Amino acid sequence: MTFMRKILDALTIESPKAMTDSADVDYPSENSSPTKEPIKGSIINNTGKSISYPKVTDAFLWECNSVAESRNNEKNDDYLKQQRNFFVENSEYDNIGLDDTPEILQNNITSHTVLGEFDLNIEKILENWEVYHAIREIISNALDEQVLTGTQEIDIYQASDNWWHVRDYGRGLNYHHLTQNENEEKLSNDKLIGRFGVGLKDALATLYRHNVKVKIRSKYGIITLKNAAKTGFEDIVTLHAEIFPPDDSSLVGTDFCFYGCDGSDVEKAKSLFLKFTENTVLEETKYGQVLTNNDTEKNIYINGVKVAGEPNFLFSYNITSLTLQIKKALNRERTNVGRSAYTARIKDILKECSSQTVINKLIYDLQEFSSGNRHDELTWNDIALHASVQLNAINTSTTFVTTRDLQQTPSLIDDMERNGFSPIVIPDNLLSKIADYNAINKRPLITAEQYVLNEKAHMNPTIIDPTSLSFSEQEVYYKTELLLGLIGGKPQNVNEIHIIDSFSNSECFNGTLGLWIKESGRILIKRTELRSLSAYAGTLLHECAHAISGADDVSRDFELELSSMLGSLAAKVVIGK
């Protein structure tokens, strides 16, 4: 029997001892002196140590392949070819070429030779994980590798033998990737899904726990799973990865194979990824994408993987620019990330939007406040203000009123509608945001207050000459200086105090007895208030209070009560009653 035939025959024996004890072959021991030249019956590893074969011939071939491919180490690659030539020269198969020989060896080796066992050393098993969670991790790793390497789309399919495959076309996985470390390459890239370096191990443990067979193939080898005793602790059994030589040293990427799960598990896992859903991108911003679909539930994605569901959101979102808060909130399981982690970024996305489709949906939803059908995004004042500004840009006759305005000044709302304005009801807490916006913008949003201010600016009432007043009216009017003396004299910002017949045809001034006009520094008082000193005094001092404080009325009831109290007090002081 030739030397090559004895090698091939020996490779069919599973026992390492039987392999090393094959007859008629002079195998050096593992303690033989190092040599730089290949010797018959042995092989030189990359440390220069002579190791007997066929026991580890496959190990050497696999190791050299791995090193040559992953590190572009030409020395090891050349040495691998040298060993192959050595096999050919000692073989009776003269027609076997250099490229064919390793394949023949590998076909015999792969089924029987374990290169090593790797303790996965998983300290905490995610007991709540189902099979689909594990498949999600496998898919996310494949998608990350696609992004990192710029390679073609991944494939997910079930073969005729019922094994499922998740295949990427990147650099290929080897046992080093099973170490439990944070992946620096992924941590530095915000476009990736995985960040913790433990997702793959969690997936393997979950699949094994659910009796799903696993085989990970790459040009570096084949990885399977088994339970084995922990090194040095025979009574502790943990999950180990078995490392075999590759069955295809030219395989591009990683082929993650698993058997024993339902197709529904795969579909459920795929549904957690944006690219496998029917979502439509409505608009893309520098912070992320606004999405919509036909589902009632909207979802939050981070770099394309679902992290939360939002049943009362207007849109779905894919966040592609991560904040520090989001990074901290991304837990090991990548599920049920709290809303507080991503709210700020969703606001950023919406405030960047300018497409008519998104803006129209925001505007429509803004107007749903009174019906109670508003979505959660519009409960955020920042977004409600953004929608209000966009609505005002489209329809300048829009006015923004509150439920309080509807209840306390219905005539004002009627006046708006009669003058061609379109009031929409907004929550009370949005008013302060609008006030801040109006303070720094030349094109203010029209609230009830702003509407009254605008009406004041356009008002041109007829001022009554005091000499044309009746005797009783003059008697009250000429006590103006005395009344002002009660508050320390006329306020400095009050230029004039006038008596008028009426304010305006606008119903927004129906029931108005006095008015402070800041812009011109005038106090206007309706002639009817001269019917009595208490009525006039109350209205005069009331408007002086506006001038001094710069504050508006809190409510109509408060305003009337204040006027009555001030009038009674003033009358008592003046006439001594």
C-alpha cells in the first residue's frame, strides 16, 4: 500500500490513537525535533514544530488556509502548497493535481476529525428567548457583515434537505468570533445592528436549548454544538462549539445552517427587520426615516431592526443616527427599548421633514385634538408646534384656539369664522410654545390673543370730546386725576385716556368696557361707563393694571369681578362712603 493510500485509509478511522498507530508508516512523535523541511510521515505547523500525521494533517491544512486567507500571509500559503506537493510526490495517483489533492483529503477529514472544542462560556442564558430571537441574531450578523464588506444581499432559504440557510458573502466566520467581547468594529459604526459581541453566542445557546441543529460553514472551518465538561471541571457541563476543517476552502462568506425549526420561526424573525417588511419610506432625513405601512401597529427600528412597537403612533420610524441615550438603552436583547430613549430622535426626524405627504398627515392629526383621535407624536409640543407652523404656511387664515377660548369667548370664535378665519382647537399647554415662537418670528401664529391684538391694531374708534358729555358724565369724567392718584398717578406708559362710543364692529369686542392699547399707550373707555363713578373707576383702574403689569386678562369672570371690586373701593375712598 502506498503512502497516500495509507493516509486516506487512516483518515476513515475516528480514534486519534488508531490513526497515529497505523501500521507500516513511520510517523514521528509530536516531540520530534523541529525542522524546516517536510519529512515523510510528518508535517510542519506554522510554529516549526513537527507533528505526526494523519492525526493533524487536516489541522495544518485548515490552519494554513485560515492564516493565508485572513492575513494574506504568502509564506504560509506557499508552505501549504509545498506540503500538497509532498503528498502528490508520495502518491500513486499521478493524475491528481495540486488543487484536487486537498479536496480529496478534506472530504475524508471533515466527517471524522475534530480540530478542537471551544467553550462558549455563556454565563447567563436568555430563558425568555424563543427560536425566532436566535434566528434574528443570525440574520443581524449577516446584515452587518454585508454593510461592513459592501458585499451582495444576504440569502435566506430552506434547502431540499429541510436545512435552513442564512448566507452572507463577507469575510467568513471563524472560531475567534465566538469570544465574548464587545466588537470594536461594530461599536465604531453606527450603521450596524449588533454591538455587544454576545448575540451570536446567545443565539447558539437558544437554538441548542430548543433542539435545533446548527452547522456554521466558512472557508475557515465548520462549527457545530455539543455539551461537554468544562476543562479542569469534569462535573460542570457547558455548551461547546466543535471545530472541524472546512468542507469547501473556497467558500465565500458564512453559511449559517440550522435544522429543526418551523418556517414560522424564520418568518417571525424576518418580520423584525425593516428590509423584509412592506414599509414604505415617506421621507428620509439625516436622523432617520419616516415610514408607513398598512398595519395598525407602528414600529420603531434602529438601523433596520425592530426595537419597540408603538400602537398609537402616526408613523413608523427607522432611526439611523444614534444618540448616546439610544446607545445606552440598546440592551442585550434589543427588545422593548423604552420610549424615553428614542423620543428626542423621532422629534428631530419629524422637525426635519418637509415633504407634503408627511406634513399633511401631521396637520390633519393636529386638528384631531378635539375629537380625541390624535396620535402620540402630536401630544409632543415640539411636534405640535412644527405642525402648526406648517399649517400656517399653507393656510394663513388659520387661528389656534383652546377649549377655554371656546367656553369663555364663543363670540370671539364666531367673529373669526365670520371674518374668514379657520379656528382649530389646540391643547392649552401648546399656547406657551406658540407664544415663544411668536416672540421671535415676524409671521406669528394667530391665537385668540393674537387675533384680538390684530383687531386692536386695525381699530379706529371715534373719540368723544369731553365737552360734549352730559353734565352727569362730565362730573364722573373729571374725577379721573383723583382716581389715578389712588394708584400713585397715571402710569408712565399711559399717554392718553379717551372716552369712545364703541370699539369696533368686530364681535370680539362685544361686552368690552375698556381697552389698553400698548402700541399707542392709550386707554379707551366706553361712554356707558360714565353712568356712575364706581363703574368708571373700576374700568379705569382695571386698564391701568394692564398697563402697569403688561398682563392680559385671565378670564372674563375674573375681569368683571376685579372691575367691580376696584370700582367699589375707589368710590368709597373718593366720596367717603
